[in-house]
Amino acid sequence: MKICMIGGTGLLGAEAAKIMIAQGHKVSTLALPPLPEGAPIPEEMEIIFQDINKWSDADIENWLKGADAFVFAAGVDERVEMEAPVLPKYHKFNIAPLERIFPICKKAGVKHATVLGSYFAYWAKMHPEKPDYRSDRNPYIQSRLAQEQFCKDSCDENFSVDVLELPYIFGTQPGRRPVWTILIDKIKMMDKWPFTMYPWGGTAMLTCRQVGECICGSATRQSKGYEALPCACYNMKWAPFLKIVYNARGMGANRPILYVPPVAMKLGLFGILRDYKKRNIESGTSLFTTADLMGDDIFIDTGIAESLGATPDDIEAAIFDSIKLSVAAVEGTAKLLGMKGE
């Protein structure tokens, strides 16, 4: 198969490209320079350094001709701080590229698309009794649901779309700044305490290699119509997760983690709200909704990821490595490229 990607040099796209190429597929990607130093990007992948927004429709169609599948492995998530209003920016990075490229995919004869989405959309659909997850107070969740609806509406008898509803992902790409720096910033304020206060919920997880396997499995399968596929290989409570985090920070793996109910966590968020207002930052999810989300066990059955080809990996090592690189990023001891939504 020939597979065209946007984001093939990023953390997840590069992992997918390695697996696809190992299986005998041809991969071509659009990317923005520069490449992260030392990143294991497969030499066999065709890399076209081009901003899609500066390419004509004819150029894109010519690139897509002969491709069997298209993968959108770009975009931004709720951890990337952006100035208010944030909803139009989520549309710009996560939806607008699809609005433009899907019609061109169809014209070029591409039969399938795989889009990297978010498990927050999965959780919002699973809990219709919590309409606040879908409201304009949570622009990130709202935008991911809109992204899924657009993908669903784009399908026809000749064009299918998978949206991979991805949870938190761990692993590193040399030279690339991790998104987990935001966690380091938020828990550092408790470093002088003898314990850390945190919600008692938990989250589904994947390693970046497992995401690459899921992308490859989706892009190369023979599917019809639209499917939203919640993918996970691990489910972990926040307390054991944080013990790995503190161990990676050099503070030991036995730091006490005290449970904080969502209502108490909300009381501690007013300082963050004041900081955001001062810097004109709008959170992708309402900070008060975030407290509720973090108090939930946002877990996902592992069956779908396994069916797409995800294989066992060392999640604790992936978390450890992600945090170590995040600490280096925060301390300025590593030369790293930031994420590019485009």
C-alpha cells in the first residue's frame, strides 16, 4: 500500500511510519522543518517539507494520487496553552485541514483516512448525563466531537474514516519537547510539602509505539464507513502514576500521594484561573470540569487496540522517560523542538 501522512515526522507519525515501512508499505509525509535532532525517522519515508496551507489543491491532489490511505497525525491537544479564544484555534489545527483535504482525497481516489482524535470525545459520548463535557465551557472536547462528526459526515461508499480516540501517550522522540512539561509545572508547587495532593481517578494509556501500531492497523485494514475507535493498552490510577513521575524526577518512588476530592481540587484552581486571565490564556477544558474528569477512572477496554495490532510494551519505562525529558525541557538542559499544530 501507499500511505500519505501529515505529521509523519512527529512522535506518533514517525512510529507509525517505521511500522508501516517494516510491513512493506510505502509512506510519504508532509512536514514542517526543522526535524528534531537525533530522531529515529525512517530513511525510507519520503519527506516533503511543505506547509499544506501554502500548497494548492492541485499540488495536494498530485501528492495523494496512487495512495490507498491518508493519515492525519497532526493537531494539538488540551495541554498546549493558547491565547483566548481557543475554540477557533482548535478548529484551525484539528478540523480545518480535514475539511480541505478530505474532498481532495476523494478526488484523488484515496479510499480510507485515519485521524488521531481524543478519548475525551469518547468519555463525553459515554456520559450524556454530563452535558457540561460538551458545552462551550470545554472548547477542546467540543472541538473533538465536531471533528468526529465531520469525519462521519465525510464517509460515503468509496471513502471510509477511522478516528482513533487516544488517551494519554508516553514515550519520547529525541529532540522533541514533550507535552508533559505542563504536569511538571503544576506539581512543582507541592515539592516542599511532605506529600502530594491529587485526585483519586485514573486514566487509560498507550506508549507511542503502541499508537504507531494502532495507526498502522487502522490505515491498512479494509473498513467501510465511519468508526470511532477508543484505543488503550493500560489503565492506571493517578497515585501509582505519580510515584513513577516522582521517581523520574529523582525524588524517589515512595512519596505519599493523598486523595483530594474534586470539590477540594476546585478550590485550589482559582490561582491558576487568575494566572490564565493575566496571560489571556483559555483552557481547553474548563478547569472545574478538569477536576471532575481527574476524579473519574477514564479507562478503556484494551480489545480495540489489540485488534489493531498493538503489542505489549513497558509503560512504566515510557512514563519514566517522558518525565525525565520533560524535566530537562523545564530546566532548559536539553535542546528541543516544540510541537507544531500545523
